Amino acid sequence: MNSAEINSMIDRFQAQMQAMQMLSKAQESTSDNLANINTPGFKGNKLFHRLLTEEINGEQVTRTVAMQQVNLEQGVLEPTGNEFDFGVNGEGFFVVEEDGNQLLTRDGRFQLNSDGYLVNSRGAHVMGVAGAIHIPEYFQATGDEDGGVNFEVAKDGTIRLNDEVFDKLSLVTVNDPSNLERRGNSYFAATDTRAISEDGGSMVMQGYYEKGNVNPLHEMTDMMRNMQLFEAQQRALRTSDETLSQATNNLGRF
């Protein structure tokens, strides 16, 4: 085996290593999706490949890199009958504020805290068009002698208490999903705030919550396929390594 053949073998070795890295990344993404099947508002990961060109030792080298993007497909809206549960039918996100940071979420299982603020299960304030949504009058209405309280959220997000408008849920959309950065299982942040805009096309569904959009059958199929491909690349890599070792040893004798 001459030096040109050895170089070709090294290139094959590197390609097999790269393929294994991409399959490992795909398996991590699939595992994360499966782990969050029952997470309300969860948006699965989807993997794609992108060609990147960079300069190494004065030469332009093109390589394939595995990239991860959020799958924004609509999840199933599950009815709960809870007046503080909200699902989004469309591409919009709720905006919540936690520790001074505004984050995006599709998990609309909210509640009123003791101070009358609308919050999520982590205590983050749900944002309206006028800031954090504050409805202390809800408790006053439930304590009235007539006991009449009608808390209603319209499909455009307008909040009414006994037919009086109090606020409107802030709904935003992200123009490019690649700008979304995952922050835990239910939160997202936009890497470029210019990609965020007010959403006027989505509908708020009161008394519903959105289930995760992960398809377990598809994910299990992907997991088995990735495992089989990884094992095949592993066997090919072992063969290439043995062949390259023999060629290098033989070349060293001359």
C-alpha cells in the first residue's frame, strides 16, 4: 500500500468517525424527545446536517456538522376544564418572566398566586400587554355575597372578569426557529430578539393545555435505526483501523 492509499484510508477513517459523532448526536436528541413525551408544551428536537467550510493549515476544508433545531409542529390540545389552563392553537408562545428574564413557553398551565398575579407552576409571572398580569379582583369577586365570578379569556387572549376587560395575554412568534435556544424542557429564549414579533394569528384556548408534540413510535424507530447504523460504522471503523495499522507497520519497514 503506497502513501496515496494510506491517505485515502485516513480520510475514510475520519469520515467514519464523523458519521459516528453525528449518529451519537442524533441518539441524544431522540432520547431527550422520548424523556419528555409527557411534558406539557414540549417541542421536540429535530436534527439536520449542514456543510461548513473552514480554513485549516491554509487549506479550505468542508465538513458536515450535525445541527439541532426545535420542531414547532402543533401538539394535541387536551381539554381540562380548568379556567386557568390555556393552550395555543397556532405558532405563538406565551411570555413569562423569571428572575428578571423574559422567556417563551407553550406550557399554559397557569394559576393565580396569593398576590393576584397570574403565574406558572414555577412561579414565573405571565406577561400581558401591560406587563405582569395582575388580577387581585378575582379573589374579591369570589368573596362577594352573590358569589358571582366569571373569568374568561377570549381566543385573542383578552382577559375579562365579569365582562370587564383587565388585560390581554402576550403572544409572540419567532420568525426563524433556528433562533430558538432551549432553556430547560418548557422554556425557550431567542438568540436574536429581532426574530420575535407580536403574534396575531394564533388562538388561545381556555380550559385546554397543549401536550408535547413528540411521536413515540417515530422516535423509537429512529432510535433503533441510529443504533444499527452506529454499530455498522463501529465495525467499519475497526476494520479501517486494523488495515491502517498494518499498512503503517509495513511502510515503516522500508
